[in-house]
Amino acid sequence: MIVAALASALHVLSIVLAFMSVHLRASALKTGEWPRAFRMDALWGLSAILLLGTGLWRAFGGLEKGSDYYLHNAAFHTKLTLFVLVVLIEVYPMILLIRCRRNEALRTPANARKVMIFSHVESLLLVLLVLAATLMAHGIGYFS
């Protein structure tokens, strides 16, 4: 029971960290603070890995409700779809920021705006992901 609670806490903290880091990345780019944006981007990547790892652990690690519950819940499928969508959307900013790390000439206001737009879309999707998680936790969307 303690392990399940720990997994749950880590999962919730990882979503908070994900939202915070993607938001702070956009904020740093708005003010042209590229080094801070790079740090927040790294934190964003770490939080996404933590979110995925703890989510898989909770769903398929024999904790709490068990994998059958998750696999038969539309809200869980929605949550996974939103996560995959966030990851797919993140590909462009990730590549652009890697290029900007290597080449300072690419650190332009136009490129900052591009990453900021993607970050705002990702933030919205993360909020929707939390909504889906809340529905799932309350048994809404369960089918047999």
C-alpha cells in the first residue's frame, strides 16, 4: 500500500513538474533568457520520462486497480492519447532547441515565438490530461 501511494505521489508530482517546466520554458523565451529556457527544457524532458515511467508502473506494475481497470477505461485511453500527442508536438521544439543550443545565431525572437506557441499548446493538453486522469480515478469511462 505504501508503494502504491509513493507511485501515485511521484506520478502527480511529475505532472506538476511537467506543466511547470513547459510553462517556465515559454516564460524564459518570452524574455529572451535562452540558458534558462534550455534548463527548463531539460527539466521538461526529465518530467516527461518520470510521468511515463510512473504511469506505466501504476498501470501495469500490479499496484492499485490493476491493468485490467486501466485497459478498460476510456478516460485512460484519452489520457494516453493526450500524452502521445504532447510527445509528438514536442518533437519540433526539441529539435529546434537542440539546434539553438549548438548555434547561437538561431536564438532569434522568431524561433523563441515558435517554441512558445508549441509550449502553450502542450500546457493546454497537459491540463486536459489531468482532467482525463481525474475522470479515470473516479471510475468514469470504465467499460467491460
